[in-house]
Amino acid sequence: MRALCLQSNTPKDLALIDEPAPEPKPNEIRLKVEAVGICGSDVSAALGKPNFDFVKRPRILGHEFSATIDALGENVTGWKVSDPVCAIAIHSCHTCDNCRAGNTQICEERQILGFHMSGAMADFVCVHERYVMPLRFNLNFIEGALVEPLAVASRCVLKMCEIKPGHDVIVSGCGIIGLLCALLARAAGGNVTVTGAEWDEEVRLQKARDLGFQTRVVTDENPLSAQLPALADRFIEASGAPQALAAASDSVKWGGLIGIIATYGFNVDWTATNIVRREQKIHPCMAAAWDDFEAAMKHLRDGVIPVDDLIETFALDDAIAAFEASFDKTTPKAIIIP
């Protein structure tokens, strides 16, 4: 089979390789990948950023995907070949306190598909049956590849930030997670502004404007707090830029909330005393659990997400070009079609 492999710690050391298709072990299902998205975390790993130095190379990337069942391992029941599915990206112990509470994404023993084990940027991938879930509501495979990132955004916007009608919301960062957060926040009744850097102006901020959002370009000379007519109720940091998180408090109401959905390649130097004195709440969000995936499929069913306006498709043979477009921020969301 063909697979897109991150070869080493050298930035952009990606290669399309050929290797035998995996055979499902007991309790595993072999999935024929139909569509797989390039996540910002895949980009960070491919660029060799230090917050993804835990990824052992070589590694087949990919955790945002839809598929059809190709083969069933021993002991697998309740599934049949050709069923359309997606998969939970984070695999967990299922016995710790967090797992028992349903927060499997923060299991201390978690293993992430495409980072700790072979992922879905390939013709086939094997996944334990407990992490495979039906692709519901007759969603197509492109929509299915958006279920995982949309689940992450849904968890942040609706669970962690609890956005309500009338909230003024800043979404910092106009990559796909930022845009998905903005769309969900607007659907929840928020008044949403999307921010980006100068290099985002032509493509990503323009995409945000095309989707109907007000945008702001943030620079050192023109910080966000100086541009706002009023402070925000909620601030969602989705850019991964340390300086954006460091300055977030200045743009949020006293008693407001800062949601953090990004990870950072460097430590963030921020004025914690200001946050304390303003009693601003900080709520990080790590990935997504089963119920968030279910919520994401409902969002797609209900038409909250204009899928065709957000994605660009590439053949698996053009996967390296898809990554180059993602590195250069010239596409909102690259989806690879094996």
C-alpha cells in the first residue's frame, strides 16, 4: 500500500512510501481510508517543532479520517465489511479516573493515532474496534474527515467556553480549528471576531471574511486590545502563537474566560497577576472524547459547517504537495483522498 511517512526529525522530511498493507490483530479492524485531513499538529510534527518531539520517526501520520471497513480481526463482532466509519484519534487505558469519567482524551496513558502508532495517511490502517465509530446521518467521506477536528472545536466552544447568545467572542487564529470554533460560536449565538497575523490576510483571514466574520490583523504595533470597541466575554486562542496567548488577558472582560485550544512550541510569558486581579478564567481544551465526536456529526448533519468552503482535496500521490500548501498556509484545510 501507499503511505505518507514522516521519515526523521529533519523538518519537512516526508516521503510517499510503499509497504505491505497491515493485517488486523485480534479485536482490530482494518480500514480502507477514504479521506484524511492534515491537522495543524501533523504540520507541527513535520516541521520538527519541539511540542511534537514525542513523535518517534519514521511514522505514518494521520488521525482525522473516514473509512470503510475492509477486514475484521479475530473476535470482532457487530461490524461488517464496507460499513462507513470514522475513528477516535486518542486511545486510552479505560480504567483511570479520567477514562471512567468519559474524559479519555486526558488519560495519562493515552496513545495518539498517527503519532504513537501508524496513522491514516495511507491506503489502509488498523484500529482497535473500541475506537471505531459509525459515520452517522449519511455523512459523506469528506465530511467524515472533518469529524475529528470539529469534535475538538465543539468541545472547546460548547463545553469549555460555554458560549451563549450575545457573548462577544474573539477567536485568535484563522487556521481550520479557529474557523471551526468561529462557526460553532456563531451558531451558539456569539458575536464573533476572527484574528490573524499579517501573513494570514490574503488567504485565511479572507476565508473568514467570506464566511461572514469580522476580522482583525494583529501586529506588535497594533495589538488586538487597541482595536476592540469593547472587551470580549470569551477569547479562544487557536493560533499556537505564544504572543497571542500572552496578550489575551488585555482583550477580555474582567470575569471573562480565555479558552486555549492550541499547543505551543515555546513557553508563554504572560502577566498572571492581571488574570488574578481581573478574575479571568482559563480553560484549556485537549482534543476530544466519544461524545464530542457524536456532537460533531450532528453539527455536520445540521449544516452548521460549510464544508465545501473550507477544504481543498489532494490525491494521496500528491500528499507532499498538500503538506506544502499547509506549511505555506495557502489552503484552509487539505484533505487527502487515497
